Amino acid sequence: MKVAFFDTKSYDRTVFDPKFKASKIKVKYYDSRLDEDDAVLAKGCDAVCVFVNDTVNAKVIDKLAEFGVKVIALRCAGFNNVDIPYANSKGITVVRVPAYSPYAVAEHAMALLLTINRKIHRAYIRTRDFNFSLAGLEGFDLHGKTVGVIGTGKIGRVFIDICKGFGMKVIAYDKFPDRRSKIDYRTLDEVYAEADILSFHCPLTEDTLHMFNLGSINKVKPGVTIINTSRGALIDANALLKGIKQHKIRAAALDVYEEEGDYFYQDLSGNIIDDDTLSMLISMPNVIVTSHQAFLTSEALENIATTTVSNIKEVVGGEKCANEIRI
């Protein structure tokens, strides 16, 4: 059994290598992302292992099918970068890791909220220069504030529990609400209008693309704080920028960005970023951008590797895989 592993990082090798060896799976690691040009690297492989910024469109899938690839194994939960129906039509099975550590992502969302609210990022930079002034570092108590949670899957629910631990009031929106739960569901407009903090935890679909847009800016509570650790394109970045400039949005903390594929997971410190919106957001004192790192805990990486290798073994071995995606 052979696997072509794309967009490889050092931490990927560390956790995946022992599991591939134990399963007697031969793997070839590639630093490059999967796209139409690099699809040839999968020739002779049974499976490709890809991540959130790999491109798996119809043209790439045609080449994978031509090279005999049977499985597209996503080592993540999201799958908006893969043309699932087209892959299935070509006889290629797509699998994913639906849950690796909801705690990792939810805890990072709270870390972002605490940091942007109490301006810890600014205080850290100041004290390194021996500037101990408190001017401009005022935050607010989370206790008693209303947080609107958009998406109540596993990550959203863990985040809800964390917020309740801070004494916050939680309201939520989900297209498919779980009425058996004790979650206080509202309409999306109601959540926008009432929440002091909005945190996004839903998948990217046609329905959720730019669900936070220019129209949303007019619905939100003035001075709202925005947190996004889910998918960048849930939020129209230009609309977010406009809302911040108009002082309707107090602050934003983003672990994902709409056009992150060209930038995230790379060291571009010596480059000029040609995305003006991203550059503007990063330059603002009331915005934090982290590079899609919310998942990055040792527990999550271990779970991702275990599930991904198991998915590949099951499908290539002709077994039914519970983590197969069909649309």
C-alpha cells in the first residue's frame, strides 16, 4: 500500500511516521501542496493524504483517477476544498477526520477572546521594551456578557461549556438545532443583535459562505467582538474590515482567513504581502490573526494520524469506512 502525503510539515512526519510503519504502508512525503501540476507525484499510489489548503478539484481528480488513486484522505474535518461528487463519480473514495480534538479548537477560540479583550498581545510587546504603561490596555469582564455561538457541533458545544464556566450567557444559531439539548437557540438575526461576542464554529457550505457580510454589520450589536476558528470564508473579510473602520466592531480575532491558502503555514516574514485586506487587518491594534493553528495540540495530532491511517487501511482493504464523505 502506497500513500502520497502532500503539504507536509515537520509535526506531520513526527506523528504519522510510526503509524504508517506499524501498518506497513509506504509513504512519500511532499512539501508541496496538491494541485494540478503536482498531482503526478501521486502516480502509482493507492491514496493521497491532503490538508485544508490542498486543491482537489475536477482537474486534479481526473489525474488522480488516471494514476490509479483510490482514496483521498483528508487529515482534517473540513472538506470544502474537495469536489466530493466528482471524486465519487471517478470511483475515488473521500474520507476525513470528523473529530480530532474539539477541545483544541474551542480552547484556542477562548484564548483568542481573552487575548484580544485584555490586549495581552500588546502588553507582551510593551513589557519586552520595558514599557509598563497600562494606557490603552483596558478590557471588559467576560462574566455576564452574552456570547453568540454560530454552529453547535462538537467544537461549538465545548466552547459553550467554556463560556458558561466564565459566567457568560450563551445564545446560539444552528441550521439544524438540537432541540433535545439545553442550548438557547435563536435566529441568526437575533444572535447578531444580542451578542456582545460572536464566535463561529460551523462548516463552510454554500449556505454559510459569507454568512457574516455587509448586511450583517447593520444587524450586530455595536461594539461586538468577532472570533473565527472555523473557516475563513464564513466571514467576508472586506465587510469585517469595513465594520472595524466604522467602529461597529470592537475587535476581531481570526485563526482562519478567506484567502489563507496563499499565505498560511509558510514563513513569509521576508516578503511583501500583496493581499491588502489581510495586511490591513494584521496592522490593526484591535485585530489578532493566527495562522490556522487552533487544531495544533499533541492530542489532536495523535488523533488525526490514528484516524487517517485507519481510514486509508479500511478503504484500500475493501472495508466500509465510517468516515467516508458522500454528497
